[in-house]
Amino acid sequence: MILVEERTVSKDAGFRPVFRSSKKKKPLIFLVDDDPFFLLITAGALRNAFGEKVQVRTFENTAECLQAVTQMPDLVILDYFFAPGEPDGLSTMKEINRFYPQVPVIIASAQERVDVAVGALREGATDYIKKDERTCERLKDVVRALLDVQREEEEEEKESKKQLRDYIVIVIFILLLFTASRLSR
């Protein structure tokens, strides 16, 4: 068992995804793993837990993920090891971070070596999650944090728009008073 195994991502831990647009309602999550069973179970668990609140896309190789990353996912959950001849998770994460540094990438691996987890975090991973019987629960926690951040940002945006509207009304009122006083002279 390793120390990072119990670590979860939260908005308090610096997990601040940049959303594609304020009009977007559902966070887009990429699951990338060469194990179709892991993809099926994990995507199913996320869809069952969050329903229509999230959109989950799965990829069995890193090349497909890299082609699709232009869609600006809100989160990429990426396996560490892939089939021989295919780039590993760290290489793929570095490529994503190079072109889309605002996209958080979580490395998920069965690796129990602390140096692997620390290396992934040093190279730019938002978090490292060890694959075990609690993987789906940990990923649900990450998605809950993602949804919380999205909800907070939407509320902040609404409040900013309301303040702007109020400011515009005040400015218009002052201009009308000024114009009325100039006309009455």
C-alpha cells in the first residue's frame, strides 16, 4: 500500500478545471485505458452515479485520445501503462499538457511503486489514483469535485452578470438625470 493511494482530488487541492464555455452544461470526461473491462466498468459507474450531468468518452489507445483532446475535455483519466509500441500514460499526459495545459489529467494505474506516483505528479498529473477495488469510488469523488467547481463557477458568473446589469441600470439612470437637468435649464 502506498501513501498516495488514499489521496483524492478536490477543489481545495488545486483542482480547478477550465470549462470549454459557459454555455456547456455537462463536463466532458475522457477515460483512456487499453483494458476494455476497466473502461466498461468505470464508465458505467460514472454514468450510473451522475447520469446526464456528465459526458464520458472512452478510448482504448492514446492516439485516439490525442486526436480527440481538441474537444477540450474537463478531465482526462489516463492509464499509466499501455500495450508495447504505444506511448505510455506519462508521454500522453505530457503531450496533452503541452498543447492544453488547462486540461487536468489524472493517472490511474495498478502500480504500487511510490516513485511512479511521485514521478507522475512531478511531470504534471493533477492526481494519481491506484487502481484497486475502490477506484470507481475515488473517481466518483473526483467527478463530484468537478461538478462542485462547475456549479460554483456558474453561480459566480450569474452573480457577475447581475452586478453588471445593476451597474448599467445605475449608469443609465444617472445619464437620464443628467440629460433631464440639462433640458430643464
